Amino acid sequence: MRQATAMANAAGLVTGYALDSLLGDPRRWHPVAGFGRAAGALERRIYRPDRSAGAAFTALAVGAPVLLGLAATLATRRRPLARAAVVAAGTWTVLGGRTLRHESTVMARALRDGDLPAARRRLNHLCGRDPSTLDEPELARATVESVAENTSDAVVAPLVWGAVAGLPGLLGYRAANTLDAMVGHRSPRYARFGTPAARLDDLLNLAPARLTGLLTIAVAPAAPGDRSSAWRIWRRDRNDHPSPNAGQCEAAMAGALGVRLGGRNVYFGRTETRPFLGDGPRPEARHLRRAARISGAVGLAALGLAVAYPLTAGRLVNAAARSVLRGVGNGLARRGSER
């Protein structure tokens, strides 16, 4: 039964990934958008400018999808086909690889055609920077950085948590990542309230971001890109970024493409200056399609690892966990009999 469940989870991940690759995000009634509206309503009810309120908000908003995933997991524990179907639906819901690659391609086309107004209008599909004064290199840089970071956030991390924790992992990760986008940024309103959501998102992305960096290095020739340069820049620059995770992805991408990322970022109401990552020139339109190809190759590699995990290392982890639990149970039983 456990083997059948592992295979059902793996089949669900593959099917969900295929649905995202073929169809992309639903144009209407997207579950993540619905979650965002519900989380926004919850925020308005319990908001206070302190971390305790933010912690309660994060626990409730993330806990609800996790419990939903647990309920669906329990309901399908003896029904492998139903399990595969719900995991596939959850995977399709939380992935965003096709949309990410599409946005990079659309931006490349606008920049190649010299249509800066269209490119500036398109940037808010990828990130929250103020595009009003950005030229081609800065628009291209923002796109490459967003593709690099979101390859982890929207592709690798969901697959990792889906492999490790099944449907609850998929839904819980996407909920935490969505909350970080909503309240985890630096602003007067969210300086304290948004900290728990931001810290949870950082924690959940520690392993996936590093895996994304390593996979970017591994697949760099698909761009085509320079694997040795990606490895060198990743080792040198990955910890210079203010985010504990984004630098892992962006440094590897900078090395693979042979460009320099980082610099001054202007948002609506604030400005940040970030260290440079990489040694090359500033990105141009031609680099965006290559970044999209790397993102797609990283996603396929991550899918392979995610599918293999429940059938290999996941079985060892589960066996070890069961052994520990049995040992604890036997110890408690002995103590009870001694009394």
C-alpha cells in the first residue's frame, strides 16, 4: 500500500507539471487568487502593527490549506487513483513555470522591438518595481532576476515540498509564499506584522533555493550557458544578496548567462541598492529567452528529483521515522508497565 501511495504521489506530480506546461495558470477562478482574497479579508480583521498579530495571521492562513491537504490525503489513503488526481490538481494549482517563461519571452519581444512603453507595462507581471524610468538594460535585469528567483519560488520549491510532504506540502508552501508576497515586504504597514510570514517563507525556501542554484549550474549549457562560470559566480556571490535565498538563484543565473545582476532597485515608495552579482555586461533582450530556457530545464530536472524522492530516499526517511515512533511507543509502554 505504501508503495502504491508513493507511486500515486509521483504520478500526481508528473501530471500536474504536465498540465502547467501545457495549459499554464487558469485565466479565471485561480485557486491561488481566491486564497489571496481570503487571506486579505483575514488580514483586515486581525491586523495590528506587531509580530504577534502577524504570527496569528500566518498560522491561520497557512494552517487552513495544510489541514485541507491533510484531509484530502487521509480521504485517499487507500485510493491511489484518487490520490494521484488530487496531487495532480494541487501541483497544477501551485506551479507557475509556463507563465514565468511566457512573461520572459513577451518581455524579450517588446525589448527587441524597441517598445519600451509595452515592456514597462509588462514588468508588473513579474515583480513590484517601478518601471516608469527603466531603460532596456534595467528592464532586462529585472526580468532575469525575477525569472531566476521565481524558478525556485514557483517551480522547484513546490515540487520539493510536494515530494517531501505530499498535498499538504504543496498547499502549505504556496500559501506561505503567497503571504510573503502580500505582507512580507518592507513597508510601514508590514514592518512588524509581515515578519512572521517573511521568515516562514525564508525557512521553507532554504533548501529549494540552493537546489535551484545547483540545478541552474548543471543545466547551464542548455541556454547555451557557461557551467564553469555559473559555478564560480555562484560560489563567490551567492551570499552577497540581502535575501538568504534569492542570491542563490540569481548568482547562478548571472554566471550561466555571463551577465551582471544587482544594483539600484526602485519600488513604489522606496529604493534599495543591492550588491552586484556576476562579472559580465548588463542583460539585454537576447538574454531573456536564454533565461527562460534555463528555467524550463531546471524545472524538468527538479521534477525528476521530486518523482524519484518518494520512491527512493523518501521510503528510507519514512522507514526511519516509523522506527523512531515505534521505539518511543515501546518506551512509553514499558514505563507504563513499570508503574
